Amino acid sequence: MKLARIAFLSLLACAGTVANAGLLYDRGLPEDNLNNAAGANRSNVAWATYWNYNDTSSYMYGDDFTLNAGTNYDVSKVKMWVVGGADAAFYGNPMSLWGGSLANGAAGVGFLSSTYTTKEVGYIDSSLYQGSSGSYIKIWEVEFDTNWLVAGGDTQLFFLGGQVVNNNGLVYPDYEGYVFTPFLHASNKSLSGSTMQGADDTMYWAGFEGKNLSGIGTWSSLGDGWDKASDFNIQVTGEAVPGPAAVLPFAVGLLAAAKRRRK
């Protein structure tokens, strides 16, 4: 898993109205090869970042999606899943959704929403996520409300961040002096047994220096924390709308340097 520290204040302005919204994009939770019983074929994993109080730079982690070309879409809901804790606030509260067009690079990424609902869920067989210690950990569905107008065929980035959570309770005693934000659920496309729309074995990071978004880039978990590649799980709900897509993000982030961690 990987973690990042983020304190966000920003604004995204976009147009469009959704009526009778439906599922536009589906890369949901895996259904097969779950947890350690699957051995080398295990498909489920979770990633976040962690950082030290003394660092001045950090990262958010996320992925991308592309809706069908030929029209514009008003995205009303973005659903992801986080792992860990007695409640969904364990690793970061409030959580934040950031995103924007890949074509515009870091300049196109901005704050989208911190309005969301959470629900405790399990896999299709009702099991929970099994962490690296072997213990079972809760899974939380996190569904953000958005008013995100995007152009079909234009690849969109999304990132999950959270406000700093103090680690004085030493949930992870080996990481005293570090803080944690949400562990975002991912899965391997070949082994998950579920619809993995747009999965390409590549994920994204967004880097900050102080309050400034400094860049974006790609990474793969294959050989970098895990023995296989993965993609973050996401479902996008909305409706096709007429007219041009216009997204005007403004973002302020405050983060600290991150290291990768898998749960």
C-alpha cells in the first residue's frame, strides 16, 4: 500500500446536469483469486503512501479512465474502495477526490470533491481483505458526489487523498513518526474475474512540493512492491450531455514526502 499527506482547499467549476444517471465505466472489485488462499494467483491488493513529518514533498495515487468517444458526459458519482480501520475515517478524513484530463498534464489536475458517502462492504463471497500480516481487514466503499463534465474519448485521471491522521496511537509501531491516509483498493486484471474496463497494468502518481502540484507520472506495482501489476478499482456514474466539456480546476495541496506501502 501507499500513503500520502494532503490538506486540500480548491475549486472545480464545470457545467451539466445529470438525470437518470447510469453506470458509465466499470472496473469494480475483483471476484476471483481473493486473498492468500489463491497463493501466487492472488488478485486483490491495496496501495497508499506514508510520509515522515519532516518531509516537504509527497504524492497522491490514482489511475485513469476513458468514456466512450462521440459525446460529453456529466459524471455525477465516482466510486472507489479503501481498506482498513474500524471505520472509513481511519486513514484519512475527509478524503478528497482529485482529477482532470491527462491531455493537460499536471495543469489539468484539480480538486473535484470531498463530498462522499461510505459503506462497509465485502467481496462477492462476503470475505474481507486479507492484509500482509494475514489478518482480515474491513473494506469501505467510498462514493464521491461530483459535477464533473468530461469529453468522451479524452482520458481522465483520478486521485484519492486524505487529510493527515496523527499516528500517536501507533497503529503501526514500526512506523512511529509517520502518518497514514487511505489505502486504495486495486486488483490484477488477468486474475480478478470481474469487469476490469480500461485496465492496463499502469497506475499514476501526482507529486507535490509544499502546496504546489509539481508533476504526474505512471508506475507499476510489478516488481515495485508486488509480484504482479495492478489497477485501481473504480466505477463512474453519470449521463451523456450535449455541449462542450469544460473543466476549470484550481487546487491547493499540502503534502509531505511519500513511500510506497502495500497492505
